[in-house]
Amino acid sequence: MELTFDDAAVAKIQPHLGPDKKLLLTFEDGVGQYSQHAMIHMMIQFTLNVVAQTAPTDGYNVVVDSNLGPILIKDYSAEDLDEHLTVHLNKTLNTMQLSGDGGVIDSDMGFLDFTEKK
């Protein structure tokens, strides 16, 4: 499995990255500390998370190659993903769209940096 971010998405995400951080692609099912919610409908939702390199990532046991480096996912979330994935940034709405071989997977993929101080 591989994921390619377009240039605009890279420009949005890159400032949040560094050698002390890693990326997670979180299936929003309400399981684990990085999942924000589980929706009560049939939509598939994902969030791209930035976490500290030392942060626990229990359950994120599959590595997806990307042009931003390795991304960890939950093994069972691969069922909702395709072999070739892309992330496109809609500059007008400042939203990211996750797509695969079969089309759009999540038209409004979330982005959370858990390393930012609040």
C-alpha cells in the first residue's frame, strides 16, 4: 500500500513534521486514544494525526509508505483503503480529500497535530 500527498497537502503538513514526530492515518471508529469519535452512520472517516515519535501507537501495526515518510495505520482499517492512495488539498476550503483506486474514500479528512501545545 502506498499513499501520495499532492504538493498543496505536503505544504500544509510538512511544517508539522520533524525527526521527533510520526504520522498516523486514523480510522475514526472510536477505538484508541487518537480516534476522535465513532459516527453513527455509514460514512467512512479518517484523520491524519501527527504524534511524537515516542508516543504510544498500540494498534497501529501496519506501515504505509508515503512521500512524507512512513505512516502507521490500524491493520483492520486497510479494509476501507485501496492499494494506491492519494491526498489532495482543496485550497479553497482548506480541506483534504483521501482517495484510492476506487474513488473518494473521505472527502473531508481531518488533520490533528497532537504535538501542538494548547
